Amino acid sequence: MDNDNLHKIDEILKRTNIDYAAAKEALEAADGDVLEAIILIESRQKSGKSGSIRGEQIMSQLKDVIAKGNATKLTIKKDNEVIMNIPITAGLIGALWAPILSAAGVSAALLAKCSVEITQTDGKIIDLGQKVDEGMGAVKDAMRDLKTGAKNMKDDIKHGAENIKDDIKTGAENMKDDIKDSFDKNSGQ
């Protein structure tokens, strides 16, 4: 490993809580760009936390549906096999069930990657996990677009700075040539 990569890995280690192997892997995946490697590491670390965020969002939607009183049944499935099927007879009874569902059914469902479905009084089935995933997907797309925009802006600034540098260099060379020509004219007279 060359000295430059070692310095880059040290920078990554200063800013993240990972080991050398993970820092090297992220740096290679980011084609040697330290900032991109750090962003990659952070996104990997955050994806581990997304399960609890997803669970909170599912629980919030579940409480909202139960509070409205238009749910008749809560179904938790894994691989399309029903694990738990709980009837909800009224909003009040549903509100009493919420802590139990939170502690037992929904927590187990999230850990086991199950689906949580609510059957409404009109027979319509709502997959709460799917609704949450769709919302999270929209956020991820927006963040990806923002990252792409930031990278494009960085590239534009870099190219603009290079153009300014080239213009200054060309202007300085022209000025040098003009001064030399003027000096040569004056010394020849």
C-alpha cells in the first residue's frame, strides 16, 4: 500500500468508528475519494439503524389506524404464513391492545422481517410495512439526488477553478511577453 492511501485511511479512521480493513475497503469502493468513503461508511452504519426507525413508523401507523376505529383485524405474516391474527373489535379495545402489540407482535414481526397488515371494516387490507418502505424509498431517492447534485457542483467548481488558473497563467505569460517585447524595443533604441 502506498503512503498516500495510508494517509487517506488514517483520515477515514479519524472521522469514523471502523477498523483499517473496513476503511481500506470503503476507500477502494470510493475510488480513492476520502469524502465518498466516509459517506459510504456512514450510510452503511445508518442502514443498520433503519430497522428501528421502520418499526417506529409502522407502530405509529398502527396506532393511528386503531385510534380511528376502522380496523377489524391485525395480521402478522412471515413468508405469507400467518404468525399472529388478532381481532380488533373497537377503537377502545384496540387502544388497550396497542401496548401489547407493540411489545410482542410488532416487535417480533420487525425482528423476523414479517409483514404487518391491518384489515379495515370495509375489508380493505393495508400493509403497513409496504407503506413505510415506500416513504423511506422516496427519502432515499431524494438523498441520492442531493448527493449527485453535490458531486456535480463539486466537479463544476473544480473545473471552474482550473479554468481560472489557466486564464491567469495565460494572462501572466502574455504580460511577460509584452514586458519583454517592450524592454527589447526600448533597449534597441
